[in-house]
Amino acid sequence: MRASLGFRRLARHRQPTSRRTPLEPASWQHGAMKQQQQPSAAAETAHDEALGRYELRMDGRVVALAKYHRDGDAVVFTHTEVDEAHEGQGLGSRLAAYALDDVRSRGLKALPQCSFIAGYIARHEKEYGPLVKR
């Protein structure tokens, strides 16, 4: 049985809804993050090689993770999660960028089996497309 950290699995990049609550100012754009949802500067990224994952921590607590395993010169991304309490804050994207930048700095390739990482690479093809092992 898999231990759950209370995180929600990121199956794919979700499209913003077109609904606004009556409390949202008309100036907020759909898909834009609310001011209180901006990624915290206190969030710290880390690479836990022993556990095979990249982490994003806030106040010392893991709030997002990207699991992987090595296959030769490739880092195979298998799963990405963000704590439900922190969804919509851009933390998954921040973690993906950190992980992919680390892969590049090590001279490795990325093999995204996780749909969130694959979607992130697709949205940032110019920057991260060359990292993908084909």
C-alpha cells in the first residue's frame, strides 16, 4: 500500500475555469494567480538523490515533489505531486523548472513519463525541449 502525503497527483496541466466568484475583482485575468497565491519566496527547492526525488519545501515541510529514477544518462520523471493546500500557486511549475535545470547542469537527458513534467516541457519547448531523450 502506498503511503500518501496528502498530496494531489498532477495528472496534467489544468485549464483555468471561466467562472469568477463575486469577490474576485473584474481586473483578474482567467488563469492568472491571485495575489495571495503567488509562489512564496520562502519556498526552497532541494534534490534528495537518496529518495530519487526533487522537493519543494515551505517552513521545512515538503509541499511538492517530483519523483524520478535514473536510466543511464536519462532522468526518468515518473510522478509529480503538490500538497492540496498549495495548489494553484505555481509550485509545481517552479519545481519542474528546478528539476529540469538540475538535469541540464549535470549533462543528463530528461525522459518525462509524468504528464505534468511532459506538459511543462511542452509549454517551455524552446528552453527544455533539447533536454528530452528521444
